[in-house]
Amino acid sequence: AILEQRDSFDRLWHGLLLDAAEARMIRRDADLRLLRLFILGAINWVPQWYSTTGPMRAEAICEEFADLFARGAVDPHHIEAWSSPRQAADAMICQNGRTPP
């Protein structure tokens, strides 16, 4: 029963993302499966860290998540400087004092 619910929920999200991709609201090269897993992973982890007595209300967190999804987290200036997502990840890692693999 639980697996059926999970599969039903996955199909719902897959359909939503597919509709958005077909409407060109999502990049053509986006992997919709990974995008679905990314979104659901972030949402499903909220109960682990969210507190009603914390600094943000649930509505504010929802708005921030939606903004991060829609506009991303990287400043557009930096996006233009990187030739690939891997170069961007390496740059962020190096900036934090680590060396890329």
C-alpha cells in the first residue's frame, strides 16, 4: 500500500514536470527524473530541521524554496563566467578552501 502511494505520488510529480517542460517552463535539457528527486528530496527533509519556534514561518520557507527553484541560487554574473556545471561546482568547492577531485 505504501509503495503504491509513493508510485502514485511520483507519477503525479512526473506529470506536473512533464507538463511544465512541454510548456517550456523548464529547460529542455533538464533531466525530469533527477529534478523530481531533487525537489521531493528537499521537501521530504523539511520535517528533520523545521521548527515552529524557528526563525522562519512555513510560508516563508515555501516562498524561498519556490524562488530557489524558479530562479536558482547562483548569481547570474557567475553563471556567465562558467563554461559548464562541473566548472561551477569546482569553483564553489575551491572557494570554500577545498580542492576539486
